[in-house]
Amino acid sequence: MSTGISEKSAAALAEEAMLKLWDKEKTFQASQKLRQNAPYYSFYDGPPFASGEPHYGHLEQTTVKDAVARYKTMRGFMVPRRTGWDTHGLPIEYNIEKELGLNSKKDILDYGIDKFNDACRAIVFRHKDEFDQMYRRMGRWSDPNDNYATLNTDYIESVWWALAEINKKGLLYRGFKSMPYCPRCETPLSNFELNEGYKDNVSDPSVFVLFPLTEKSLEKIGANKAPGAGEQAKTGQVYLLAWTTTPWTLPANAALGVDPKADYAFVQLKSDGSTLILAKKRLAVLDLNNSHYSLLKTVKGQDLVGLRYQPLYGVDEAKISKKQVNNAWQILAEDSVDLADGTGILHSAPRYGEADLSMGLAHDLPLIESVDSSGHLIWGPKAAIGKFFKSADEHIIADLTKKGRIFAAESGFKHTYPFCWRCETPLMYFATTTWFVAVSQIRDQLLKNAAGIKWVPAHIKVNRFGKWLEGARDWAISRNRYWGAPLPIWVNEADDSDYLVVGSLAELEKLNGGLPGEDLHRPFIDKIVIKKNGQTYRRVEEVLDCWFESGSMPYGQDHYPFENKAVFEQKFPADFIVEGMDQVRLWFYTLHVLATVLFDQPAYKNVVADGLILAADGKKLSKRLRNYPPIEQLLDKYGADVIRLFVLSSPLMAAEDTRMSDETFRDLQRNVFMTLQNSFSFFKTYADVDKWQAPAKLTQPETVNLMDLWLLARLNQTIAAVSVGAEAYQLQKATRPLIEFVNDLSNWYIRRSRRRFWKSQNDQDKSQAYATLHYVLARLCQLLAPWAPFISDQLWRELLPGGASVHLSDWPAAEELNRELVDEMAKIRKLISIGHAQRAEEGIKVRQPLSKAYIALKSAKKDDYAEILRDELNVKEIVWTTGQPNVRVATLITPELRLEGFIRELVRETQQLRKHSKFNVDDKIKVRLLHSDDFVERALRRHGEYYYAEVLGSGAEDRPGQWSSKQVIIDGHKLDIEIWKA
């Protein structure tokens, strides 16, 4: 990682100097004061966790947030720049568990909840300084002393208020559901947290299990006697064939499901005479065992309903009601049976799956608990007891194979499987009691309020976000954890249907007669017992989902509704938010749900979802692989402006994952920032030589020169394009026109206009050239200010010495655009490109003059462009022709033209020697050309005056003690060039 100042680039050093100047002048504070009475523009800062170091995702988001805030400030808005911190939840707890060597909830309880939470509190701001430094170094303006944190008591109180309001609306309930569950963290997760942890191509066992029909069921269908529970399978028996990729759930099996409308086949295996029952559409699975069979008969699934089978492992009947035992281990009609996979017979373990639980509750099946809350087997074969559920698979398969209950098993079934979004432990579905927000009841409101939100890119609105809202499910908001905002719910110990949801500290104090002290966290809040109407209420142990907390930031940051009511209402809903695509179903979603429930409004008006920065090889950035440079090193090498422009002009802003590489940064540095700096240096060099004075007021200059008029038109076109892109939050469209304009400024306008600045006389044309270039550079600084704040302010201050920062100026308005001039110049440049391509095909350099070019151009003002065409095509004559726009250059090179071409090359070589010798642009030089070539001599006699005028030189015979020289070969002619100051 770069640490020494010697390792920093000139750009990085210049940016650090600008940071110090901003500090000295209090430029950020001045920008806020300047707009203090202006219309409000609010954006919400999605709070990052400061427990880990800032990464490229944070760098990307902070760039966009600052850029939009700077732009809107220049547009005349007051833009508060408050930052925030996420401080609760599994991310913090998991880090502390690793540091303390704690591996389970039991370990945490043994360690002590109070000490554990103290340890969590100690790390939540561990890397805040690095975040603040990254923000500063990237040019993000914010007040590091004015931020919010989700652990603060005021914030928690606002969260409590929100939950109490949800309860008042009848949308809070406690339910027993099968939830995505992390056995390591021992807590349920929400459906959107589940969505974050899926991994592709996870390998799991795939087993086809034989469930033998009971004797009575065999009698019903007239088949042979069935084996007893646990007996070895015998020939001639009848089995239901079911499929699962979760063998660990088989000890909890309580029923099998069939599609009542589907066809099911009875097939007899030729190998042992046994009969298998499975869906007719799924007979192909029998090939897995190379089975030869004959089809006995086909029945509808409904005909199988009610048949009973022998359980694989039975049940501890002391824990299950007799009625549930009687309901278990039979075939049930189930419309959700999938005939695309498996056997068409569904294995159901009600405690370990959503559909399974629904089926279990509907038919009053036993909820057999074979795996406990920590993910370890407690019921099943002896060899599997105590094993983690994923590790138990192999033992269960081995046991069932031994008992003859496995028809076929595969070990490498590839599928998508969910893991904990924080600790990456495999998840399981686990039926447990959880507190929910009834989001499904407000789907219509969610969709209605989402209709007015503008998304970038637009397709997210109806696709990713819209479809997520259409299928919005009830939100599991409680976590069986420790470090989080405690659920403000106290339950009657005599009647758990009677509970209190406390919405403020004042209410809690009134109910309890006191508060737990300054810290609302566990275990202190747990000690509060509420006595009311002769009943005792104790707090539930859970804490809130940290996504509920971050989704509460619009009001939590201002302690609404307890204070700052007007401030909140001024900032809500937010004008703008931005985060990565992963937040569409996370923070963006929770913001929207809570705003809809509480205020029946969207939480934001405009939202940008951006893509992921990838490594140069297209892979995700990985600490393990170290496939990316440290942020500090990148900043030292290229500077923040380059990185900001990369982010803002890249496909990231269209939610596309984008590679970053040294090549990309070098190209931006060279093609944009060095080009811009060189353009400014060109202006300053000649303006200083001529002592040109800028006008007191920055106004569009009056000029008659065609190139000036074109440049001003291109500027106004660029102002309009950048403004349209920025207003639409399409930041690619706001920045790419600037990249194109910088190129046009340098490689077309300045290159075409050099002689106007070089000439000795200070006439009106030269004055107009200075005024035009100065004005355009200044306006360009303003256009660049939000996106590249460092170089724009540096150049602005040099263009307008003694003035204030560019960030205190107003966004430029586009003057009337001369569209015809812009379009016609574009046609001219295209014709020139065609002519240059013809030269390249013939192997003729551009500096070699040619006799004429035949050009077809439909324009009433084509003669105005004749000089440009002659110069750029380097021809003596333009011959106008008719037809579609085209150009054809005459490629015959006469001896006279060859002499002139040689001199042009000699000028270039001499100018390079001047530059290498570090001469000033206005330094007069002496030149001695050493050669013994008649061709060179003829060229100098014919075009010597032109040559010496171009290089600001004169011929000399004797040289002084110091000189510069180089030997060149031009078109096969060798000579030595010697120069020194005159």
C-alpha cells in the first residue's frame, strides 16, 4: 500500500493541496451557507457498517452521492450532507464471535450478554476514521461530526415509535412459520435476506427413497404383505418412491403428497418383483438404477390418497398427540407437487419447509423435530445423532441403504442453495415463532406508492422491484440475537395473546416507573417487568432485524416524531438515493415498506441502482484472491478525479457490473485530464506571453471566427446534454459528453486555432480567440465541478484569479445553440476522416501536401469550410463536385510537393527537439542543419522561409558552447539538426 509522499502522483499531490485549501477557506461550509435559504433537496445516505474497512462498493456509492449533491447545490438547492452508520445486527455479532472464539449462542450466554454487547459496541466504529478519510480523499463533502448511528438511544426510540404505529394499524403479529433459518446464528431471517445468500452449483446428495405401504393399504389395493417398520425389504413388496435433496429431513417425515389429478404408475421391477408407485411422467428416473420393469396399471393420484405407509424412523409418541400420530404417514392430496423433477411424490417434513408446514398444519400432522435450533440431529439413526444437519446426510443415507429403503442415490446433485448472508452457513427452513409485519396486506399500497418513483435504470421499476412488490411476503422482523434494537414488546406471562408494544421512552417510564438507564440494549432492557391491571408483562427476548433499523433512517436520524418534526417533513420523501443493485430487495425495499405503512408515501422520489466493480479479469473483488489494488494506492497513483469519472461515466451507472483496470484509468487520465491540463497550459502560456487580461465578468464573447462560433455552439450543446443527463440521474449521459468535448476542444479547436495564438500581432482575431478559449475553459470547469471537483476548482481559480471556488458558482445555462453549425462541422470532420483514410490506404502521411481533393458537400455555406478542408486534407485546391457527401484526394505526388512534404516533416522534428530542450514557446532559436544531400538543399532553398518561421528560428554557421542536436532520416534523407537559443 502506498504510504510515502514520494509514491504519490502529481495529480494526487495537487488534490491533497486542494483539500487543504478547502479546509482553510471552509469551502464546504461556505457552499452550505450560500444556499441556506434555497429550496431543499434531500438525499438519504444508506448507512454502511464501519466495523470493516471501506471497499470499492463504498467508494462507488460515495462518488455518486457527492456528485449529485454537488450538482444540485450548483443548481441552487440547499443539500444537507449527513452521513450515517449501521451498527447493529449479524454483521457485527459475527465479527465479534470470531474475535472472541465464540461458536454458538450457548457460548455467548456463558460469556455474558452484557460483555458480548459491550464487545460489539467497541467495534462498530473501528474503521470510522478510514471511512472519513476515504470520503475526504474522494472529495466527498460532509460533516463527520454530524452523522447518525442506529445504536443511539434517540434512534432506537424512533424505531420503537415506528413499530408501535405498525401495531396500531393491525399489521404486527406473532406467527408460527417455517422460516429461512441460520443454525449457526440460531435466528430466523427475512425472505429478502434469504435472497442475498443464494449460491449456484451447490453439490448435495439426491436420493430416491422407498416408503413401504402398510398391510392394510396393501389389502386395499390387493397387494402382498408389507414388511414391518425397520424390516429388510423383501421381494414382491409395494413401495411409494419419493425423491429429496435434503436427506437430513427424512427422520422428520410425516406424510407423502401426490397430485390428485396426475397419473401414477404401478411398475413391477424384473430384478426382485417389487412394485413401485410413482408419477407416470417420471418413469425415466427408474433408469438411474438401470431397472427393467413392466407397467402394471395407471391410477389417478386421488386414488392413492389415504393409503398409509410405514414410517422410516417413527416418532417419539410421548411428544406427539395420538391424533397427530393417527394423521401421519399417509398419502395426501397436494396441488403443489412438481411433476418436472423427482418422482411426483412429495416427501413432507412439516417442521423443515414452508410448503411442508402448510401441509402439516392443514392436516394436523406431527411436527417432528429431528434437528434442533443449532442445526444438529436429535432424532434419527444413532450414527447421525449430534451431527450438523448437512453432515448427517451421509449417515442417514447409509442407514436407509442398509435397511433397503434407498432405490438410488447420487452424491453430486447441483442446484442453487441458500446460505446465511453474513456467516455463510447453509440455511435450513425451520418452523419457529416469529414477529411479523403483515406486508402482504398492503401490497396494493406498496405498488401504488411505487408508481411515482423514478428508477435508473428504468427497467428495475417494473421488473426487479415491481415484481418483488407484487409477491411481497410478510416480513419476519424479530431476531433471536443480542446486539440490536430490542423489540419493545412485553407479553402477559399468563396470556401470550396479550402484549404491549411500547412506542416511546416516556411510555415505558410511565408503565414501569423508570427506565433501564442510558443503555436500551440487552440485557438491561430485559430486566424491566411491567405490571398493569394486575397482570405481569415480560419483554420478549428478540431484537429487531437490522434492516428494519436501516429502513427507519428517514425519521430515526432526526429522532422523529419526538423532535425535529419540521426538519423531517422537509426531507421526506428523499429526492434521491443510490446504492448497489443488491439493495433493490434490501434497503430500497425496507425503506419503501416502512414509509408506506407509516405515511402512505414512498420514501424516495428518484433512485439509482448501480452495478458492481469487478477486477480486471472480470471476477468479483476478493480479499482472499487479492485481485484488486488497495484504495489508497489507487488514489495515490491516479487521483480521485480519475476514479470518480471512471465510476460516473461507466456502465456501472446503468446497473451493469464493470471491470476496473490500470488501462481504463490510464486512458481516462491521458485522454481527459492530461488533455484538459494541456489545453489550459496552452491558453495560459500564450495569454501570459501576450499579457492578455480576462474580462471582469464571465460572459459569452462576441466573435466572428468560424472556429470560435463552432466551439461556443459545441459548449452550449454540451451544457444542455450534461444538464439533461444529470436531471434524469443518468450519470453516464451527464459525463460522457464532457469527455467528448474535452477531445473536441484540444484536438479540433486548439489544433485548428494555434496560429491565431502564435501570430505576433495582437489584432481583433487574436483577442477573440483568447476570449473564446478562456470562456469555454471556465464554463468547462463548472460543468466538470460535480464529477471531477479537484481539477475543476484548480483550473477555475487560475482562470479567474482572486475569485471564489468553482463550487460556489451557479450551474451554467446553455445559450442559444447554433445547431446548423455543429451539424455541418461534424460533416466536415467526417469528410476529413475519409480523406485521411484514403491517404493511409496509399501510405501517404498527412503532412505530405497533395494537389487537390474532390469533395461533394450539400451546404449553402460550403465555401466557409474550404480553408479548413484544405488545411486538414493538406491539399492545394478543393474541387467541389455533386452527389452524396464524399471526398477523393488526388494521390499523385509531384517533385515540388515532395519537397514541401519533406520540409513539413523537418518542422515536426525540429519542434520535437525544441520541446525536448525545454525551450519556451516564444524563444527564438538558431538552427544549423548539417547534410550533404542535394534534395535537402533544394527543399530548404524552396521552403526555407516557411521552415524558419514555423520553428521561430534563423540559420547559423557557428554554434556556441551549449546546444541540442538530433540526427533524423526523413524519406531516406539523413541530416543533423542543431539548435540553441538566439
